[in-house]
Amino acid sequence: MLEIKNVSKIYGKGEGQVAALNDVSFTVDRGSFLAVMGPSGSGKSTLLNIIGGLDQLTSGEVILDGDRIDNLTENEMVTLRRGKVAYVFQQYHLLSSLTALENVLLPLAFNRRADTARAKEMLRRVGLEKRANHKPAQLSGGEQQRVAIARALVSDPELILADEPTGNMDQKTGQEILKLFEELNAEGRSIVMVTHAPEIARHARETLFLKDGQIVEIVKNISYIGG
């Protein structure tokens, strides 16, 4: 499904160059759940941002379902993120002036009755159907992340990219979010999730370890605790 081929990302010029990623290659099969771990500055978020088209690579290729996506225009990438690929951020990125329902509608046309029905269904899917008319300030951190996940799901993506999705939550709320990711993976969606915590990575089927912008190893999680 997803191929990362010899991807490098260099910041700066001359003697000030820093290699955030250095010749990284791996594949993500359809239905996989991959955790990406590594110390701070290892390139985890840079890798996720390149896959999601939020950052440009210096060299290499990102291939999704046989098509290169690293050379798409900004508009083409936006279209991709409204379809095959969805991004879940640690900071939620909800619009404060919109209700939960309106935030979920953002990737869609926003004015079709069918879109509204689907957005409501996604809020129900994450247990927030009764909070549809609440704005972000009226929601807890866990609820805001659930809205963000509903927004990611509304376009029925094949691949979900998640950057520290439980980073701002207490343990109980974080476990609820991880259980939701497990359910989404069990339904056939592929997930790539950045985390710094081994106990969170155990919810994935495999873990990729990065250090200094390079892959150290990719291991199957023997202690995988998903469904």
C-alpha cells in the first residue's frame, strides 16, 4: 500500500546542514498498524509529515497504491488528504468558531444533506453524537481528539497518520483513544502512529525504531495487545 523509498530530508545548507532523515526505506501493507518510535530529534514527526505531504523530502520517493505522492502539487495533496489519507494531530487543530459537527464536515462539501448525515454518523462512531453542537472550548481534551478522529474518518480514508494522538491526555482517556485506533485497524484501515512511549506502541502490530534519522530496526510486537 505505502512505500517509502530512500527518503532523505536535509535542513539547512553548507556546514549547517542537518539530516532529519537519511535514506529511509520501508513498506506499510494494507491493514497494517505501525508505530514509529525514537528519541526526540530522531525524525519521527518529519517522516510522518513527509508521508502526509506537510513537508517536502530532499530525495527519495513516497508511493501510495502504486502512485508517487511526494511530487504532488499542494492542491493535489489537499485532495489526497480529503480522500485516501487522513491526519490526526496531537494538538487536534479544530476551528474554535465551529461546532464539533461543523469541524467534522470540513473535509467534505459542507452543504450536502448526505455529508451532514455522514458527519453525524462519525461523531456517533466516536461516542460524541450528543456533543455535536458544542464548540471545542466546551469539550475536554479527549473529546476534542475524538472530534479530530471523526473528522479524519469522515472521508473514509485508507491510511491514517497519527502524531502522538494521546500526548495531551490522561491514561484512561488515552487508552480509550488507542482502543478506537485498534477498532479502526481491525476494520482494515492502515495506521502509522508516532509515539515516544513503549506502552502505547504495544497497541500497534509492528514498531519501527528511528535514531538520528535512520531506521534501527522494525520489529513485530510480540506483546501486541490489540484485537
